Amino acid sequence: MSDIQIVAFIAASLLIIIVPGVDFALVTRQTVRYGRRAGFVVLGGLVVAALVHASLATAGLSALLLSSPVLYTVLRIAGALYLIYLGGTILWATRPRRVAPAEQPVTVGAGSGGNGTGTTVVEPPADEEPHVARRSFIMGITSQLLNIKVVIFYVSFVPQFVKPGDGAAARTAVLAATFIGLAVLWWACYILLIDRLHPWLTRPSVLKVIERLTGVILIVLAIRIALSS
């Protein structure tokens, strides 16, 4: 590849990465709700799934999947149903309900040794943290593995920068790894930014808006995927 092609690939990759989608919704929601650890666990799931997709595309198996109308439809519908499940679960959790005194969120204020902002900190109990991590990882890897648009991306985008011939598979793998590396860098910076804004984002009114928006966005994306041809 020439220097111009490398720059073009990196620029195009960054544009694709920063466009909000399923990954944006999940990383944002989990980071805001449970902190940066949960955000990085979601990212880990996304990366593992991306490596699987890249490997399948390099081996030519993704192209075979897309060439089969049955397999294509099954994966597309499965991905849409999973997003509807995630979105519905998040929306259901935001329904109005009576909260017991023991379940009230802790308000950290100036008089309690906090940061003096009086913000509401939403943190899972210590015994719930492993479950949060597991759910976050499953969200990331499953949503990415079942996303038909990701399959199409690795089959159609990366090969544009690879000339046919000997070593094409190796060059495809290198470019796919480069794309994943750029994505990891972007999402790591984004998670750290969200973590810095955590005291403000976890205010009850703001958190409720984020939760509901995430649920709606996931369902809308699911409908778009289900209706895509």
C-alpha cells in the first residue's frame, strides 16, 4: 500500500468508528451506569467479536454467509431480536416503581466527605460487580457477533485496500487488525471521558434520560436491521 492509501484507510476507518451505533449505545450506557470498568468490559466483548469477524472474513467464510439468503436472514433477524431484547430490558428497568429505603441511591455532598457537588452516585453492590462485568461482556460480544452490518463491513470495506494476489489474506488481516486497534484507542478515550463526567451523568434526571434513550436507540436500530435487505 502507498502512503496515500494508508492515510485514506485510517481516515475512513476513523469516520466509521466514530459514527454512533449499537456499540456507542452500549458502551455509553454501561459506563454511565456502572463506571469505566463496565465500559472497558463491554469494549473487551466488542474486540473479541471483531477479531472473530475479521478472522472469518479473511478466511472467506463471511462471504459465504452473505451469499446464502437463509443464513443471511437468520443472522439478521437474530441480531435484531437481540437488540430488541436489550432495548426492552433497559426500558423496562426505567419504569416507575416504589423504591425501598435500603435501595435509595447514595447522595454524596460536601458534608459527607464527597466532592461537594451533591451528585447521586450509582454503583452496584460489591457482590453484584461480577454479574455486571459478565453481562457487560455478553452485551458487547453478542451484539457484535450478531450484527449483520459488521459482517458486511469486513467483507466489503477492508478488501477495497487490498490488491488481489499472493499475500492478500495476510494484508487483509493486517488492515483488519489496524482497524480494530484504532477502534480500541477511540473507545478507550471515550470511556475515560465519560468517566470524568460520571458525577454529572449519574444525576437521577440525566441518568433516566440516558437509560431511556439507549433503550429506544437499540430498538430503532433493531428495526432498521430487521427491515434491511
